[in-house]
Amino acid sequence: MRRLPTTSVLLMTLVGCNPSDHQDPPPRVPESASSHAPVVPPSASIDGPLSAPPAPRGPIRYPFGAVHSPIVAGQISKWKKRWADHPELRPDRFIKVGDSVTASGDTLYCVPRKPSLEALETQHPKLFAVAEYFGATQRYGGSFGHESQAAVVGWSAWNAIDGVKNRLWREQTSWNAQLALVQFGTNDIEIGALHHFADKLFDLTEQLERAGTLPVLYTIMRRADRAKAGREVPRYNAVIRGVAQALQAPLIDLHAALESLPKHGLSGDGIHPSTYQGPRGRDACDFSQQGLQFGYNLRNWLTLQELARLRRAQSGERAEEPGERWLGDGTSERPWLAPGVPVVDFQSLGAALAKSPCDSGPARGVSYRVKIERGGRYRLLGFDRGLESDISVVDESKPDACVGHDPRKLVVNLEAGSYRVELRRTSPKPKKKQASAADERPKPLHVGALLVVLPDA
């Protein structure tokens, strides 16, 4: 995944998530799985002049190039309030939700094995403490060894939430965990309906949220088996990123982490991650430099890192980390200033929009100023959540001409320049008739729309 040049982003490193971790250095990971952008001072300080530019605002955006999304104080406060409302949930448990990658015996099941625990205890004692906390030293391996009802080979996102008392619900109510590790998308590509995937991923993560469980989302790996499937991966990953941002839930950019590994961390089938074969045989918990050249090994390592970060958040020890915010407020007068392409953002569609060449009247929605550095073919996608909206594009050098508008998707040729991209609300979404009362879904928790702007493969 290409790292975007932007002066407003602080990219977090893959490891060393806390300054106190320096005394326990992890093994070196691939350079593309971490980020090395310099720390940029805030645009305005308390000692600055009164005429200082306005401070960035809005929700925390997740910068491209960072494997772990930021964790800031505001997010932690919301998570803790949700956990406090659900005292039955155990902070020392997580559930696994996903397809064959999550269900695989190479995903976390190796952590409770004696050789793995011994290696963690001697080489990475802080991660050993995290593994111990989540039950790795207990009989059956705690959450690591627990076989989830919500992780099944061949599943797409909708399978986990099919019906009210679905497999995810059963897993939630039987395991009562504060955290859920969620990865879908690889099989969803086969359905060929990106907007359907967005709806179902929102439904799934909001089901977790309603019960107090914090979802931790993973982007998906490359698809090297078929070129057509491979072209869809960035689009599905943009949706995954957008859902995580909408919920302000943690994101692990597995795709970015695996990119520089041999064969991009994939096994011979071009779909599933690879696994290290070492002195102990097949060993997905070998976190040596050799081991971390393989997909499942790096995924397990990243998961332990994320669990360590979330454990600190649970215990109140997590200091605030800088996150990416944008200038603007989403109105026509002050559009959100996107730092570049790709753009992934979720908004409530409540900002005031003036009439435009694509819409003769004022409206409510959200407005962005997007700078296109290189001319070419671009894909602009709008994903409605509880409201209907149209996506429209205007070239700011030709403000009287509408480049295009559509309720869901635009694929257009854009020259280098500045463009006004808007999601303009049309009407509340009509209620869909359900097959039966038992199949009815609650209203969305996050009402608005997700915008995605990508170069078209």
C-alpha cells in the first residue's frame, strides 16, 4: 500500500507503542510494516499569535501507512463508558470473528503452547504478560485456545449475523468478552457486492457495540489467485477502514504489514497467509526475524501488540497518542480538506451545503476538497448508513460544470487539480420490509455516509 505524503499525519510505528516498551525491543519487522514519518508540531500552539490558522477538528482519521490506528484519550473514554454499562463483560477475554484466516489453527492457537510461552517470557516479557492476562497460561489457553462459534471457514460477513440469535450473538453471550477480533472481506469479494459488504460489516460491528464489545478490525491480504479479485482488495479494505473510523474502533492494517514480505505474506494458494516452518516444525508463533517474514506469524505478532495497547487502555495506563484530524467542518464554506488520495471518511450528513452544478438547490450533507496530484481514472464511492445521499464531483477550476453525480458510484477521469466532492443528502432511507419480525434489525447506531476516493485499478 502506498504511503501518502501529508504534513498533518503522525504515523505510528509498528512496534514500540509506548515509550516504556523500549527496554523490551521486539525483533525487527519489515520496513513497510512500520512508519517513520517525522513528528510534525501542531499547526497552532497556546503561545502562538491570535491570527494562527484554525486547528484541525472532527473525528480521528486513520492514516494510511500506519499498521496500528491511533488510540487517543477520547476513544478510551467512550470505550470505558460502554464497558461500564456492561459489567458482565470480562476485560481478560476476546472473541474471534471471521473466516478461514481467523478460524485457522495458525491464528493465535499457538500462543498457549509451552514453547511459545517460554519464548515470549524470555524474549518479550511484556507480551508474555499480555498473553498471560488473556488466559494463555490457563487450561485450554483462554481466549487464544477458545474455538469461536463466529469464525468459520468460507464465511462472509453476513454469515456471522444471519438471524437475530445468530452465531455471533451466541459467541458473544457465551464468552462475554470486552474485545472482538474481526476480519472479513476475502470471501465477500466472491459475492461481488461491495455495498452489501459495507452494510453487513456495519451491522456486525454495531451488534458488538450494542452489547458493549469493542471490535478490532483487520484489513485483508492481497488476492494473488485471480486478477479480478485482486483489484477488489483496495476497495474492500477502504470499507473496512471506513467502518473502523466511523466507530472509532481499532484497526490493524494487515494488508500494509504484509506487503513487503516474500510473496506478500501469502501461501501457495495466493489467498491465505503463509506460515513459518522452523526447528519446531510449523510454527506460527515464531517471532524471530525469520518467523516474521511469514503471514500468519506477523498477524499473530500484530495481534499481541494490539492486545498490549488495548490492555493499557483498559487499565487506564494509555497516554494520548496524536491522531490525524482535518481542517474544515464539512460545509460548503469550510469543506473538509482531505490530505490526498485515497480518501476514506464517514460523516453524519448534517452540514449545510449550497447549491452546486450537480444540484440546483441547497442541501444537507458533507463537502470535501480533494486534491488530485496525478491525472487519471478515479473511483468515488458513497455508502449510505440510515440516510440516502448522492455523490457529486465539481472541478473547482470549472465551478459551473458538474463532473458527475450518482447515488452510489462514480468512475471518472480527473486531471490534476482541486475538486469539490460532496455527499448530498436526498431523503431518509425508507424502512425495508423484513421477511419476519424475527429478522428485523435495529436502527443503525452510526447514521450518515462513508466516502471513498481511490485510483481506479
